[in-house]
Amino acid sequence: MLERHGGKTVGRLTRFVGQNAFYASFMIRNVPSAPFIVVNMAFGAARASFPGFLAGCALGVLPKTALVAFFGGSFMTAVSGDGVWTSAILAGVALAWLGLMLGVREWVRRREKARGD
């Protein structure tokens, strides 16, 4: 059904996910996205390899889990207005995270362009 009704963009996305299950799974777990069940069904519909999907999922949830574990208390301190330095550190971490995500996005674009997609 996806192949028939999805169009060119959905076809390209499905091919990318099917061929790069680890990278796609790792990336989708690092950005705010749909609930796990929706993402998992999309990977199944794209016929992604299960070992690649599982490894990407396992490693992809680690950064968000670490952020919550290590910076959850700092965030609450910053919100309550007690920590100027804490707010600055949180802003720095957020900028570094954004830079990392943009870098990965650019890397994937170059990789696809070199492949000829």
C-alpha cells in the first residue's frame, strides 16, 4: 500500500529506512517523534532489518535517557530561578545537541548524494 499510494517522497524515505535500519532507528530515537508503536510499525512497513533496527533503537535511547538522568535536577533548579550557571550549562548542552543532530543530518545527506539517490 505504501508503494502504491505513498508517492515519491514516501518511497525515498522507505528505501532509506530499509537500507539503513541502524542509522534511521538511531536518528529517530534522538528527535521528538511519534510514539514508539507508530515508529516501530513504520520500520516494519519499510522492511528494515530487525538487528539493525534493534541496535539503533538501543543506542538511540541512551542519549535522551542520560540527559534526563543527569540534567533533570539541574533543569528543575534552573526553572525555579536558583541557578544562573545551571541555566547556562543547560543552554550549552542544548546547543551542542543541536549541533550534533545537524551534523548527522548533513552526513546522511552527503552519503545519500554520493550513493546517487
